[in-house]
Amino acid sequence: MQTSVETTGLGSSVPIEKFWNAPNFITLFRIAATPLLLLNLFWQGRFWSTLVGLGFLAVSLTDLLDGYLARRTGEETRVGKLLDPIADKILVMAALIVLVAIPRVNEWGVIMAIAILGREIAVTGLRAMASAEGVVMPAASMGKWKTGFQIAALTGLLLHYPVLGISLHDVGMILLVIATVITLWSGYDYFTGYLSRRGAPSASP
């Protein structure tokens, strides 16, 4: 929902958006629930791993709910488009840090975690810079695939223990490899897209 409010002496107006709506509330809840991942720093074992892993998955899936509500109720806002991917990044980055700290990933897993964290920080900085220029960069379709594989991989690694003879840890590591490739690819896509919008060449000589 938007209302037009005069903000300058020249008679121009800008849309003022309603911040406190259901989609934005769910997005903020996703951020507020992130510290629950820290439980695995203090308590481990099958029970706590299951609790944290399933909790992480449930909180992550609220991303689908807030997007659905925003489209259905017509309450999509610029703030929501900015906060939604940031909430996903905070949740993913916290999970990666916890998994490295426990530790539940090997040396290659640490390298992949660093690559994912670096990409997320770089793209967040890019989006902030674009926003300062008046350009909102909503999550692209490749970004959604990236987030999906990240969540699937991290859920497996947080659950960790075998279920029905299947090692969820091994499944999580395989998915983490796929997630890392898509993450770096989508990061490259964001930067080339931003440069093309500015009319700059996508590659430097």
C-alpha cells in the first residue's frame, strides 16, 4: 500500500509505504529467529541437532510465505524487497558460521563457507550501493535457486545424523558443493547486471 505525500517545496511527492504489514513482519521474524542457531554451539547430539536443523528449515520456509502474502495482498514494498534477501543472507551466514565453529565441515567445507560468505557480503554491498543510486535490485530467479540449495545443504549439515541409513551430513556436503557453484555464478550475474545498467562494460581491459 502506498500513499502520496508532498515532501518538497517544489510540490513533488514520493510514495510513503506502510512498513508494518504481514510480509515485513514475517521477514523480521526470520531475522529475529536466527540466534536460535547458536544453541548448537552449546549443546550437540541428535536431539539438539534435530531441533536446530528442523527449526532452521521451518524459519527458512517463511520466505515463501511472506512472498506469497505480499503478492496476494498487494503489500509489496521497496523496504520488503530490500529486507527479504538480507534476512535470507543473515540466516544462511549464521548457519555457516555455526557449522564451521562446531565444527561439522572439513577443510573443503570451510573454503566453500568462506566463498559463500564472501559472495553474500559483496552482493549485499552492491545492493546497498545500487539502492543509494535509487535502483532496487530484487532477488533474481537464480538467487532463489541459490538460496534453496543453500537451505537444503545447511539443513542436512545441521541435522547431521543418519536417518534410515542415509547420512544427512554427506547429503548436506554434496548439496553444499552445488550451492557454492550457484552462489558464485549468481554473484557474477548480479555484478554484470549492475554494470550493464550503469552503461559500463561488464569486463575491464
